[in-house]
Amino acid sequence: MSDRDFADYPLSEEIVRAIKGLEYKTPTEVQTKVIPLALDRKDLVVKSQTGSGKTASYGIPICELVDWKENRPQALILTPTRELAVQVKEDFTNIGRFKRIKATALYGKQPIAIQKTELKQKTHVVVGTPGRVSDHIERGTLHLNKIDYLVIDEADEMLNMGFIEQVEDIIKELPQNRVTMLFSATLPEAVKDLARKYMKTPADISIKATGLTTEKIEHILYEVPEADKFMRLTDVTVVENPDSCIIFCRTKDRVDSVSDQLKRKGYSCSKIHGGMEQDERLAVMNGFRKGEFRYLVATDVAARGIDIDNITHVINYDLPLEKESYVHRTGRTGRAGQKGKAITFVTPFEDRFLKEIEEYIGFGIPKMAPPSKEEVTRKRSAFQEKMKMYQEVKKSKSEELNKQIMKLYFNGGKKKKLRAVDFVGTIAKIDGVTADDIGIITIMDTATYVEILNGKGPLVLKTMKHTTVKGKQLKVYEANK
């Protein structure tokens, strides 16, 4: 942490107001190092763990620097997973809320037609996975000629997931006169090559990897035969009695099986893996973020940079076969300055993989004796008591910021030759309302969505039921969130 305050940076009142609304208190280490250089439009290579506040470190300066009047995308953020793309897009929307920054997420398993429609609107920031971004470039639906800022987020994960060539192909299509920022938890040679090839004398920033240090995360190893794993899992969860826990498995089938068994035992539990529909995956992550259930059984898809601060325990039900995955999995706990516990099950035949992980993280994971039957029996009543307890649903950090915002739906758009300026001109004439009370405007072919800020939504809704826009009387309702 630092003694600095976000107000110390040369940021507009709109951005500072959004940061306060998001309850960002003082800048994290990565933010103090990145924000000033990013505001100076410097190329950056940043080595930083997930959970260090890096999205805001590039999101704040980019929201500050983009020109609201420009209709075409000015920033492109590449992420390895769909979940991260959606999350980063939401972060940009929240940080740029009062500047009316429009961010769009592009990812697979969502109809491309929906994304094409969004890209026809004024869009300042595009966040996407390499595959879907490439698809839009080939179709000519994503215009790149105004891109001033490129961020490659979780670059080592791009490499692990086989996306690095696609990332290179995208970079070759971008304007050369741009700012490029690369963020990565580790810096393999292929990632360094990417930086050398496509960046202009980048500043190197390295944040100490708190995700691997034992002050924040207690690492524990249990040796367990394959056949005893589920019994050991139930014993460990009874003794540990976590508030919030991710259980990592190697395959989709294993996730299904472990999740089903836990549910049959009455655990407050859900699951996530790559075989599920995208909307369902996003709904599960949202529910877990809010604390609607205590246990999430997941493949590594949930380990890739998902920002949830309150996870107390991570259990590696299956040892990861890639050493980097151990860091990404265990980095889900011990976030935002809190303590966490990472528990790993290893079978007698996995010594080689364990040795690789220990060499990579720089210490041996302490082996513990399994919980005794007496200890499990002694702690079972407290575990069952917590299982019955009502789990308080947590507010998201954007909830406070967004509670004074109402989104209105109008039943007219481009086909009625309506433009954003028509809505702004009409709404700003209402007594007690100014242009500063109008947020993001999205104009579709037959509908328009207008965000009204500062608690003025009910007034605008009531007035617009009897007010024409460009001489046209439109139906207006509060839009579904």
C-alpha cells in the first residue's frame, strides 16, 4: 500500500468520483507504479500476481485518456478467458461511469450478431478473448484504426492456453503508434519475446509475488490414496469449516462427480467448468462472488484471474499437472490483504509433478497428518451449524456506485433516425436535470437505452412519458438490469 491517494493523480473529477464510489481507498503497489507511467503514455511490462489490483492500474488511466467524442474503439484489452473479459469490461464501465465510457466484451459462446450490434454503437474500449477478437477483425466488424492503447492481460496464461500466435496476429493489425501494456504473473521467454518485438523500450515493473508468500497463504499438503480422496475432502472441510472455498479438479467429469456428491451431503455448493453454457458459467461466478453458496467445485477455468476477495480456502482435490496452475489456483485465496489457506491432495504416484511445483514456487509444501477421526467428530457440530446458517449475500463493489443509476428503455432507435444528441438535448431540458445526469446511451435499430445518474431516473422516467424526442412520442420504461 502507499500514502498516496487517487486524488493525487492528474485525474478528472468524473474518474475520481467513480473511484470513490467503488470504495477504492488507497492505491495498491501496482497501481502506484503503473498509473503515472500509463497516464504518460509509456509502454509497460508489468510482472504482477492476480489480486494485486492490476485491472484498475490500467483501467483508470485508459478511462482518463480516451476521448469520449470519438465513436470508434480507442483501447483493446486482450484476456485469456471469457469470464475475465466480462469482468474487465464491467470494471471499465464502473471506472468510466461518469465519463460515459462505453466498453464492450467480445468472447466465444455468445452469438456474434449481438456483439456486431454492440460494435456498431459508440464504443471506447473493447475487451475480448483472442479468438473472438480475431473473428471480428476478419469480418470487418471491429475497427482498429483508432486504437491508441493495447493491453495484453494475463500474458502467461495466453501462452499456456495456446493463444500467443493469435495475439501476435492481432498486434500486426493495430496502428503502430500506440501504447502497449503487458501484464503477467510470470514472464516466460515467449512472453519476453513478444514484448521485445512489439513494444517501444517498455518500462519494467515487477511487483513482489505476494501470492506465493506464506505470510498471506498457508500451504498444506496431504498424501492421500486416490480411492480415499472424497472421504478426506469431507474430513478436511469439517475441520477447516471454511466460509468460502474453491475445490479444484482436473477434469469436467471429476467436477460433476465431486459437486454431486457434496450436494447429496447437504453442502452449499455449485460448479463451473468449460462444458457449461457461458451464461450459466457467468451466473455461477456471480453467485459465488455474492456469497450465495460456500463451495465452488471447478476446473482451472475458474483460476484465471477471477477477482473475488473473500475466498478463505482453496483445495486442490487433484494436483495440477502444470506448475503455473498451482500459482493461479492458490492465488484465489489470500487476496486484498486477507489471509488464506491452500490445501493440496497428492497421491503416491504424483511425486514428479509435486517436485516441479515446489521448485517453481521456491519452497517445499509442508506435509501434514490427515485430520483424526476424533478431531472430525469434535468439530462436526460447528460445521453443521455453519451449514444451516443463512449466508449473508455480499454487495458487489459496484453496487453502491450504481444504486443511483436508472436505465431507461425507449422503443425507438436508428430506424427512427434517432441519435444520442436527440436524447441528451431532450432530457437535459427537464427541470432539475442537466447533461451531467445522463450516462451511457446505447442506440439499437428499434430501441434505445439511456442511463440516468445521480438518482434523477424517476423524474426523467415520469417526464419522458409525456415528452417527445425529435417530435416522436416514444414508450419509455425502466429497463431490466
